Amino acid sequence: MYLTRCTIDPARRGARKLLGSPQAMHAAVRAAFAAPEDYERPGARALWRLDTTAGGTVHLYLVSPGAPDLAHLVEQAGGRDTAEAWTTRPYDGLLTSLQPGQRWAFRLTANPSHSGRKTPESKDTQRFGRLRAGEQVQWLLDRTARCGFTVAAQRDGAPNLALHRRQTLTFKRGMHTVSLTTATYDGVLEVADAAAFRQALTGGIGHGKAYGCGLLTIAPVG
């Protein structure tokens, strides 16, 4: 597995096109892998997320089975003054070092959603976004056990978890219009089951993985 970071310049026309459409960004990410197995393998797939810093810099984070070639994306939307257009590092060392009891700061952009029927008479189910902040927090808490971690508690006993960038994205996929509810979670977690946690890091959490959801990244606490 590999972890990649690429700087995107939102002032560029090509960047605005990619940043405005998860479908367009998905296509750009998919094009970075000539071999299908570098994009997706059993138990692991390419996951990506866009983060914007307080200064307005946009970073594309990408975890993938094989190393990507982002030359086409940098040419279209990359930062002009960045010394390194993108950086890719092996991820397996971190994955194999994970152990129960470790604490990590984390970030996750996800699609908090549930399945249901649009009308009581409808036979087909579809996905609906969780729109309220409390429901979005609970959505993640309901999945932590199967993903091999718990959210650490603060001194007052509340989960060490902050929710931001809550939005519903609307974009075109072919002839269809797609609506995608997303939320970004920041917090501190504790590893409970190392194998399940590795799977969450490499396979993603929730739905919408092709469109920038599901990538959980971790960093040392502090």
C-alpha cells in the first residue's frame, strides 16, 4: 500500500473543474493507475480525500495498493510553485506497526447515510444521507467496533470528535444527477482490533468511496 499527497491549485481552471465535481476527480484518480490491480485488489482499493488548509491550500490524499502516476493531474491542476508535485510513500510500515491500545489523531470524510424506501409503497430501496449533526456523529460511532477502534473520550466523557464541512454535493454522472451527503470527522481514536483497523484504513469506511469518501487517515496525537 502507498500513501500519496498532491497539492492542487484552486486558482487554475482545471483545478476548479476537478474540485467542483467528485465524478471528474474520480476519473482523474482512476487514470493514475495503468494496472487495475494497482487501483483495487481484494481487501484494498484506492481511496481519496480532499483537504483544504486554513490558508486555502488544497491537498489530495490518496491511499492505494499501487503507486499512482499523477503527472496528468499535476499538469491540469497542480500547484505551480510546489517543489514536489506529489509525494508517495510506502504505507505498509505503518499498517504493520498498529497494535491495540495505540492512540491516534484521525480524519475521515464520509458519506453518513442509510438505506430506505422513498415511499411506503416502493419496493426498491435507495440511500438517504444523514443530515443532522447528531445523526452523523452516531453514524460513525455505530461503525467503530467493526472498524477496529473506539473514539477516545474527553475529560467530560464526551467523544473526542469534531464534525465539520457538512454538505450535500450535487454533480453529474453521465445523464444522471447524483446527490452525496458528506461530513468530515476529526478526533482521537484508540485501536481495539489491529486487523480490523488495518482493513478500515485500506478498504475505507461507508459508501461513496469513488467520490472522495471513506478514507481514514491517522497521525500521532499531539
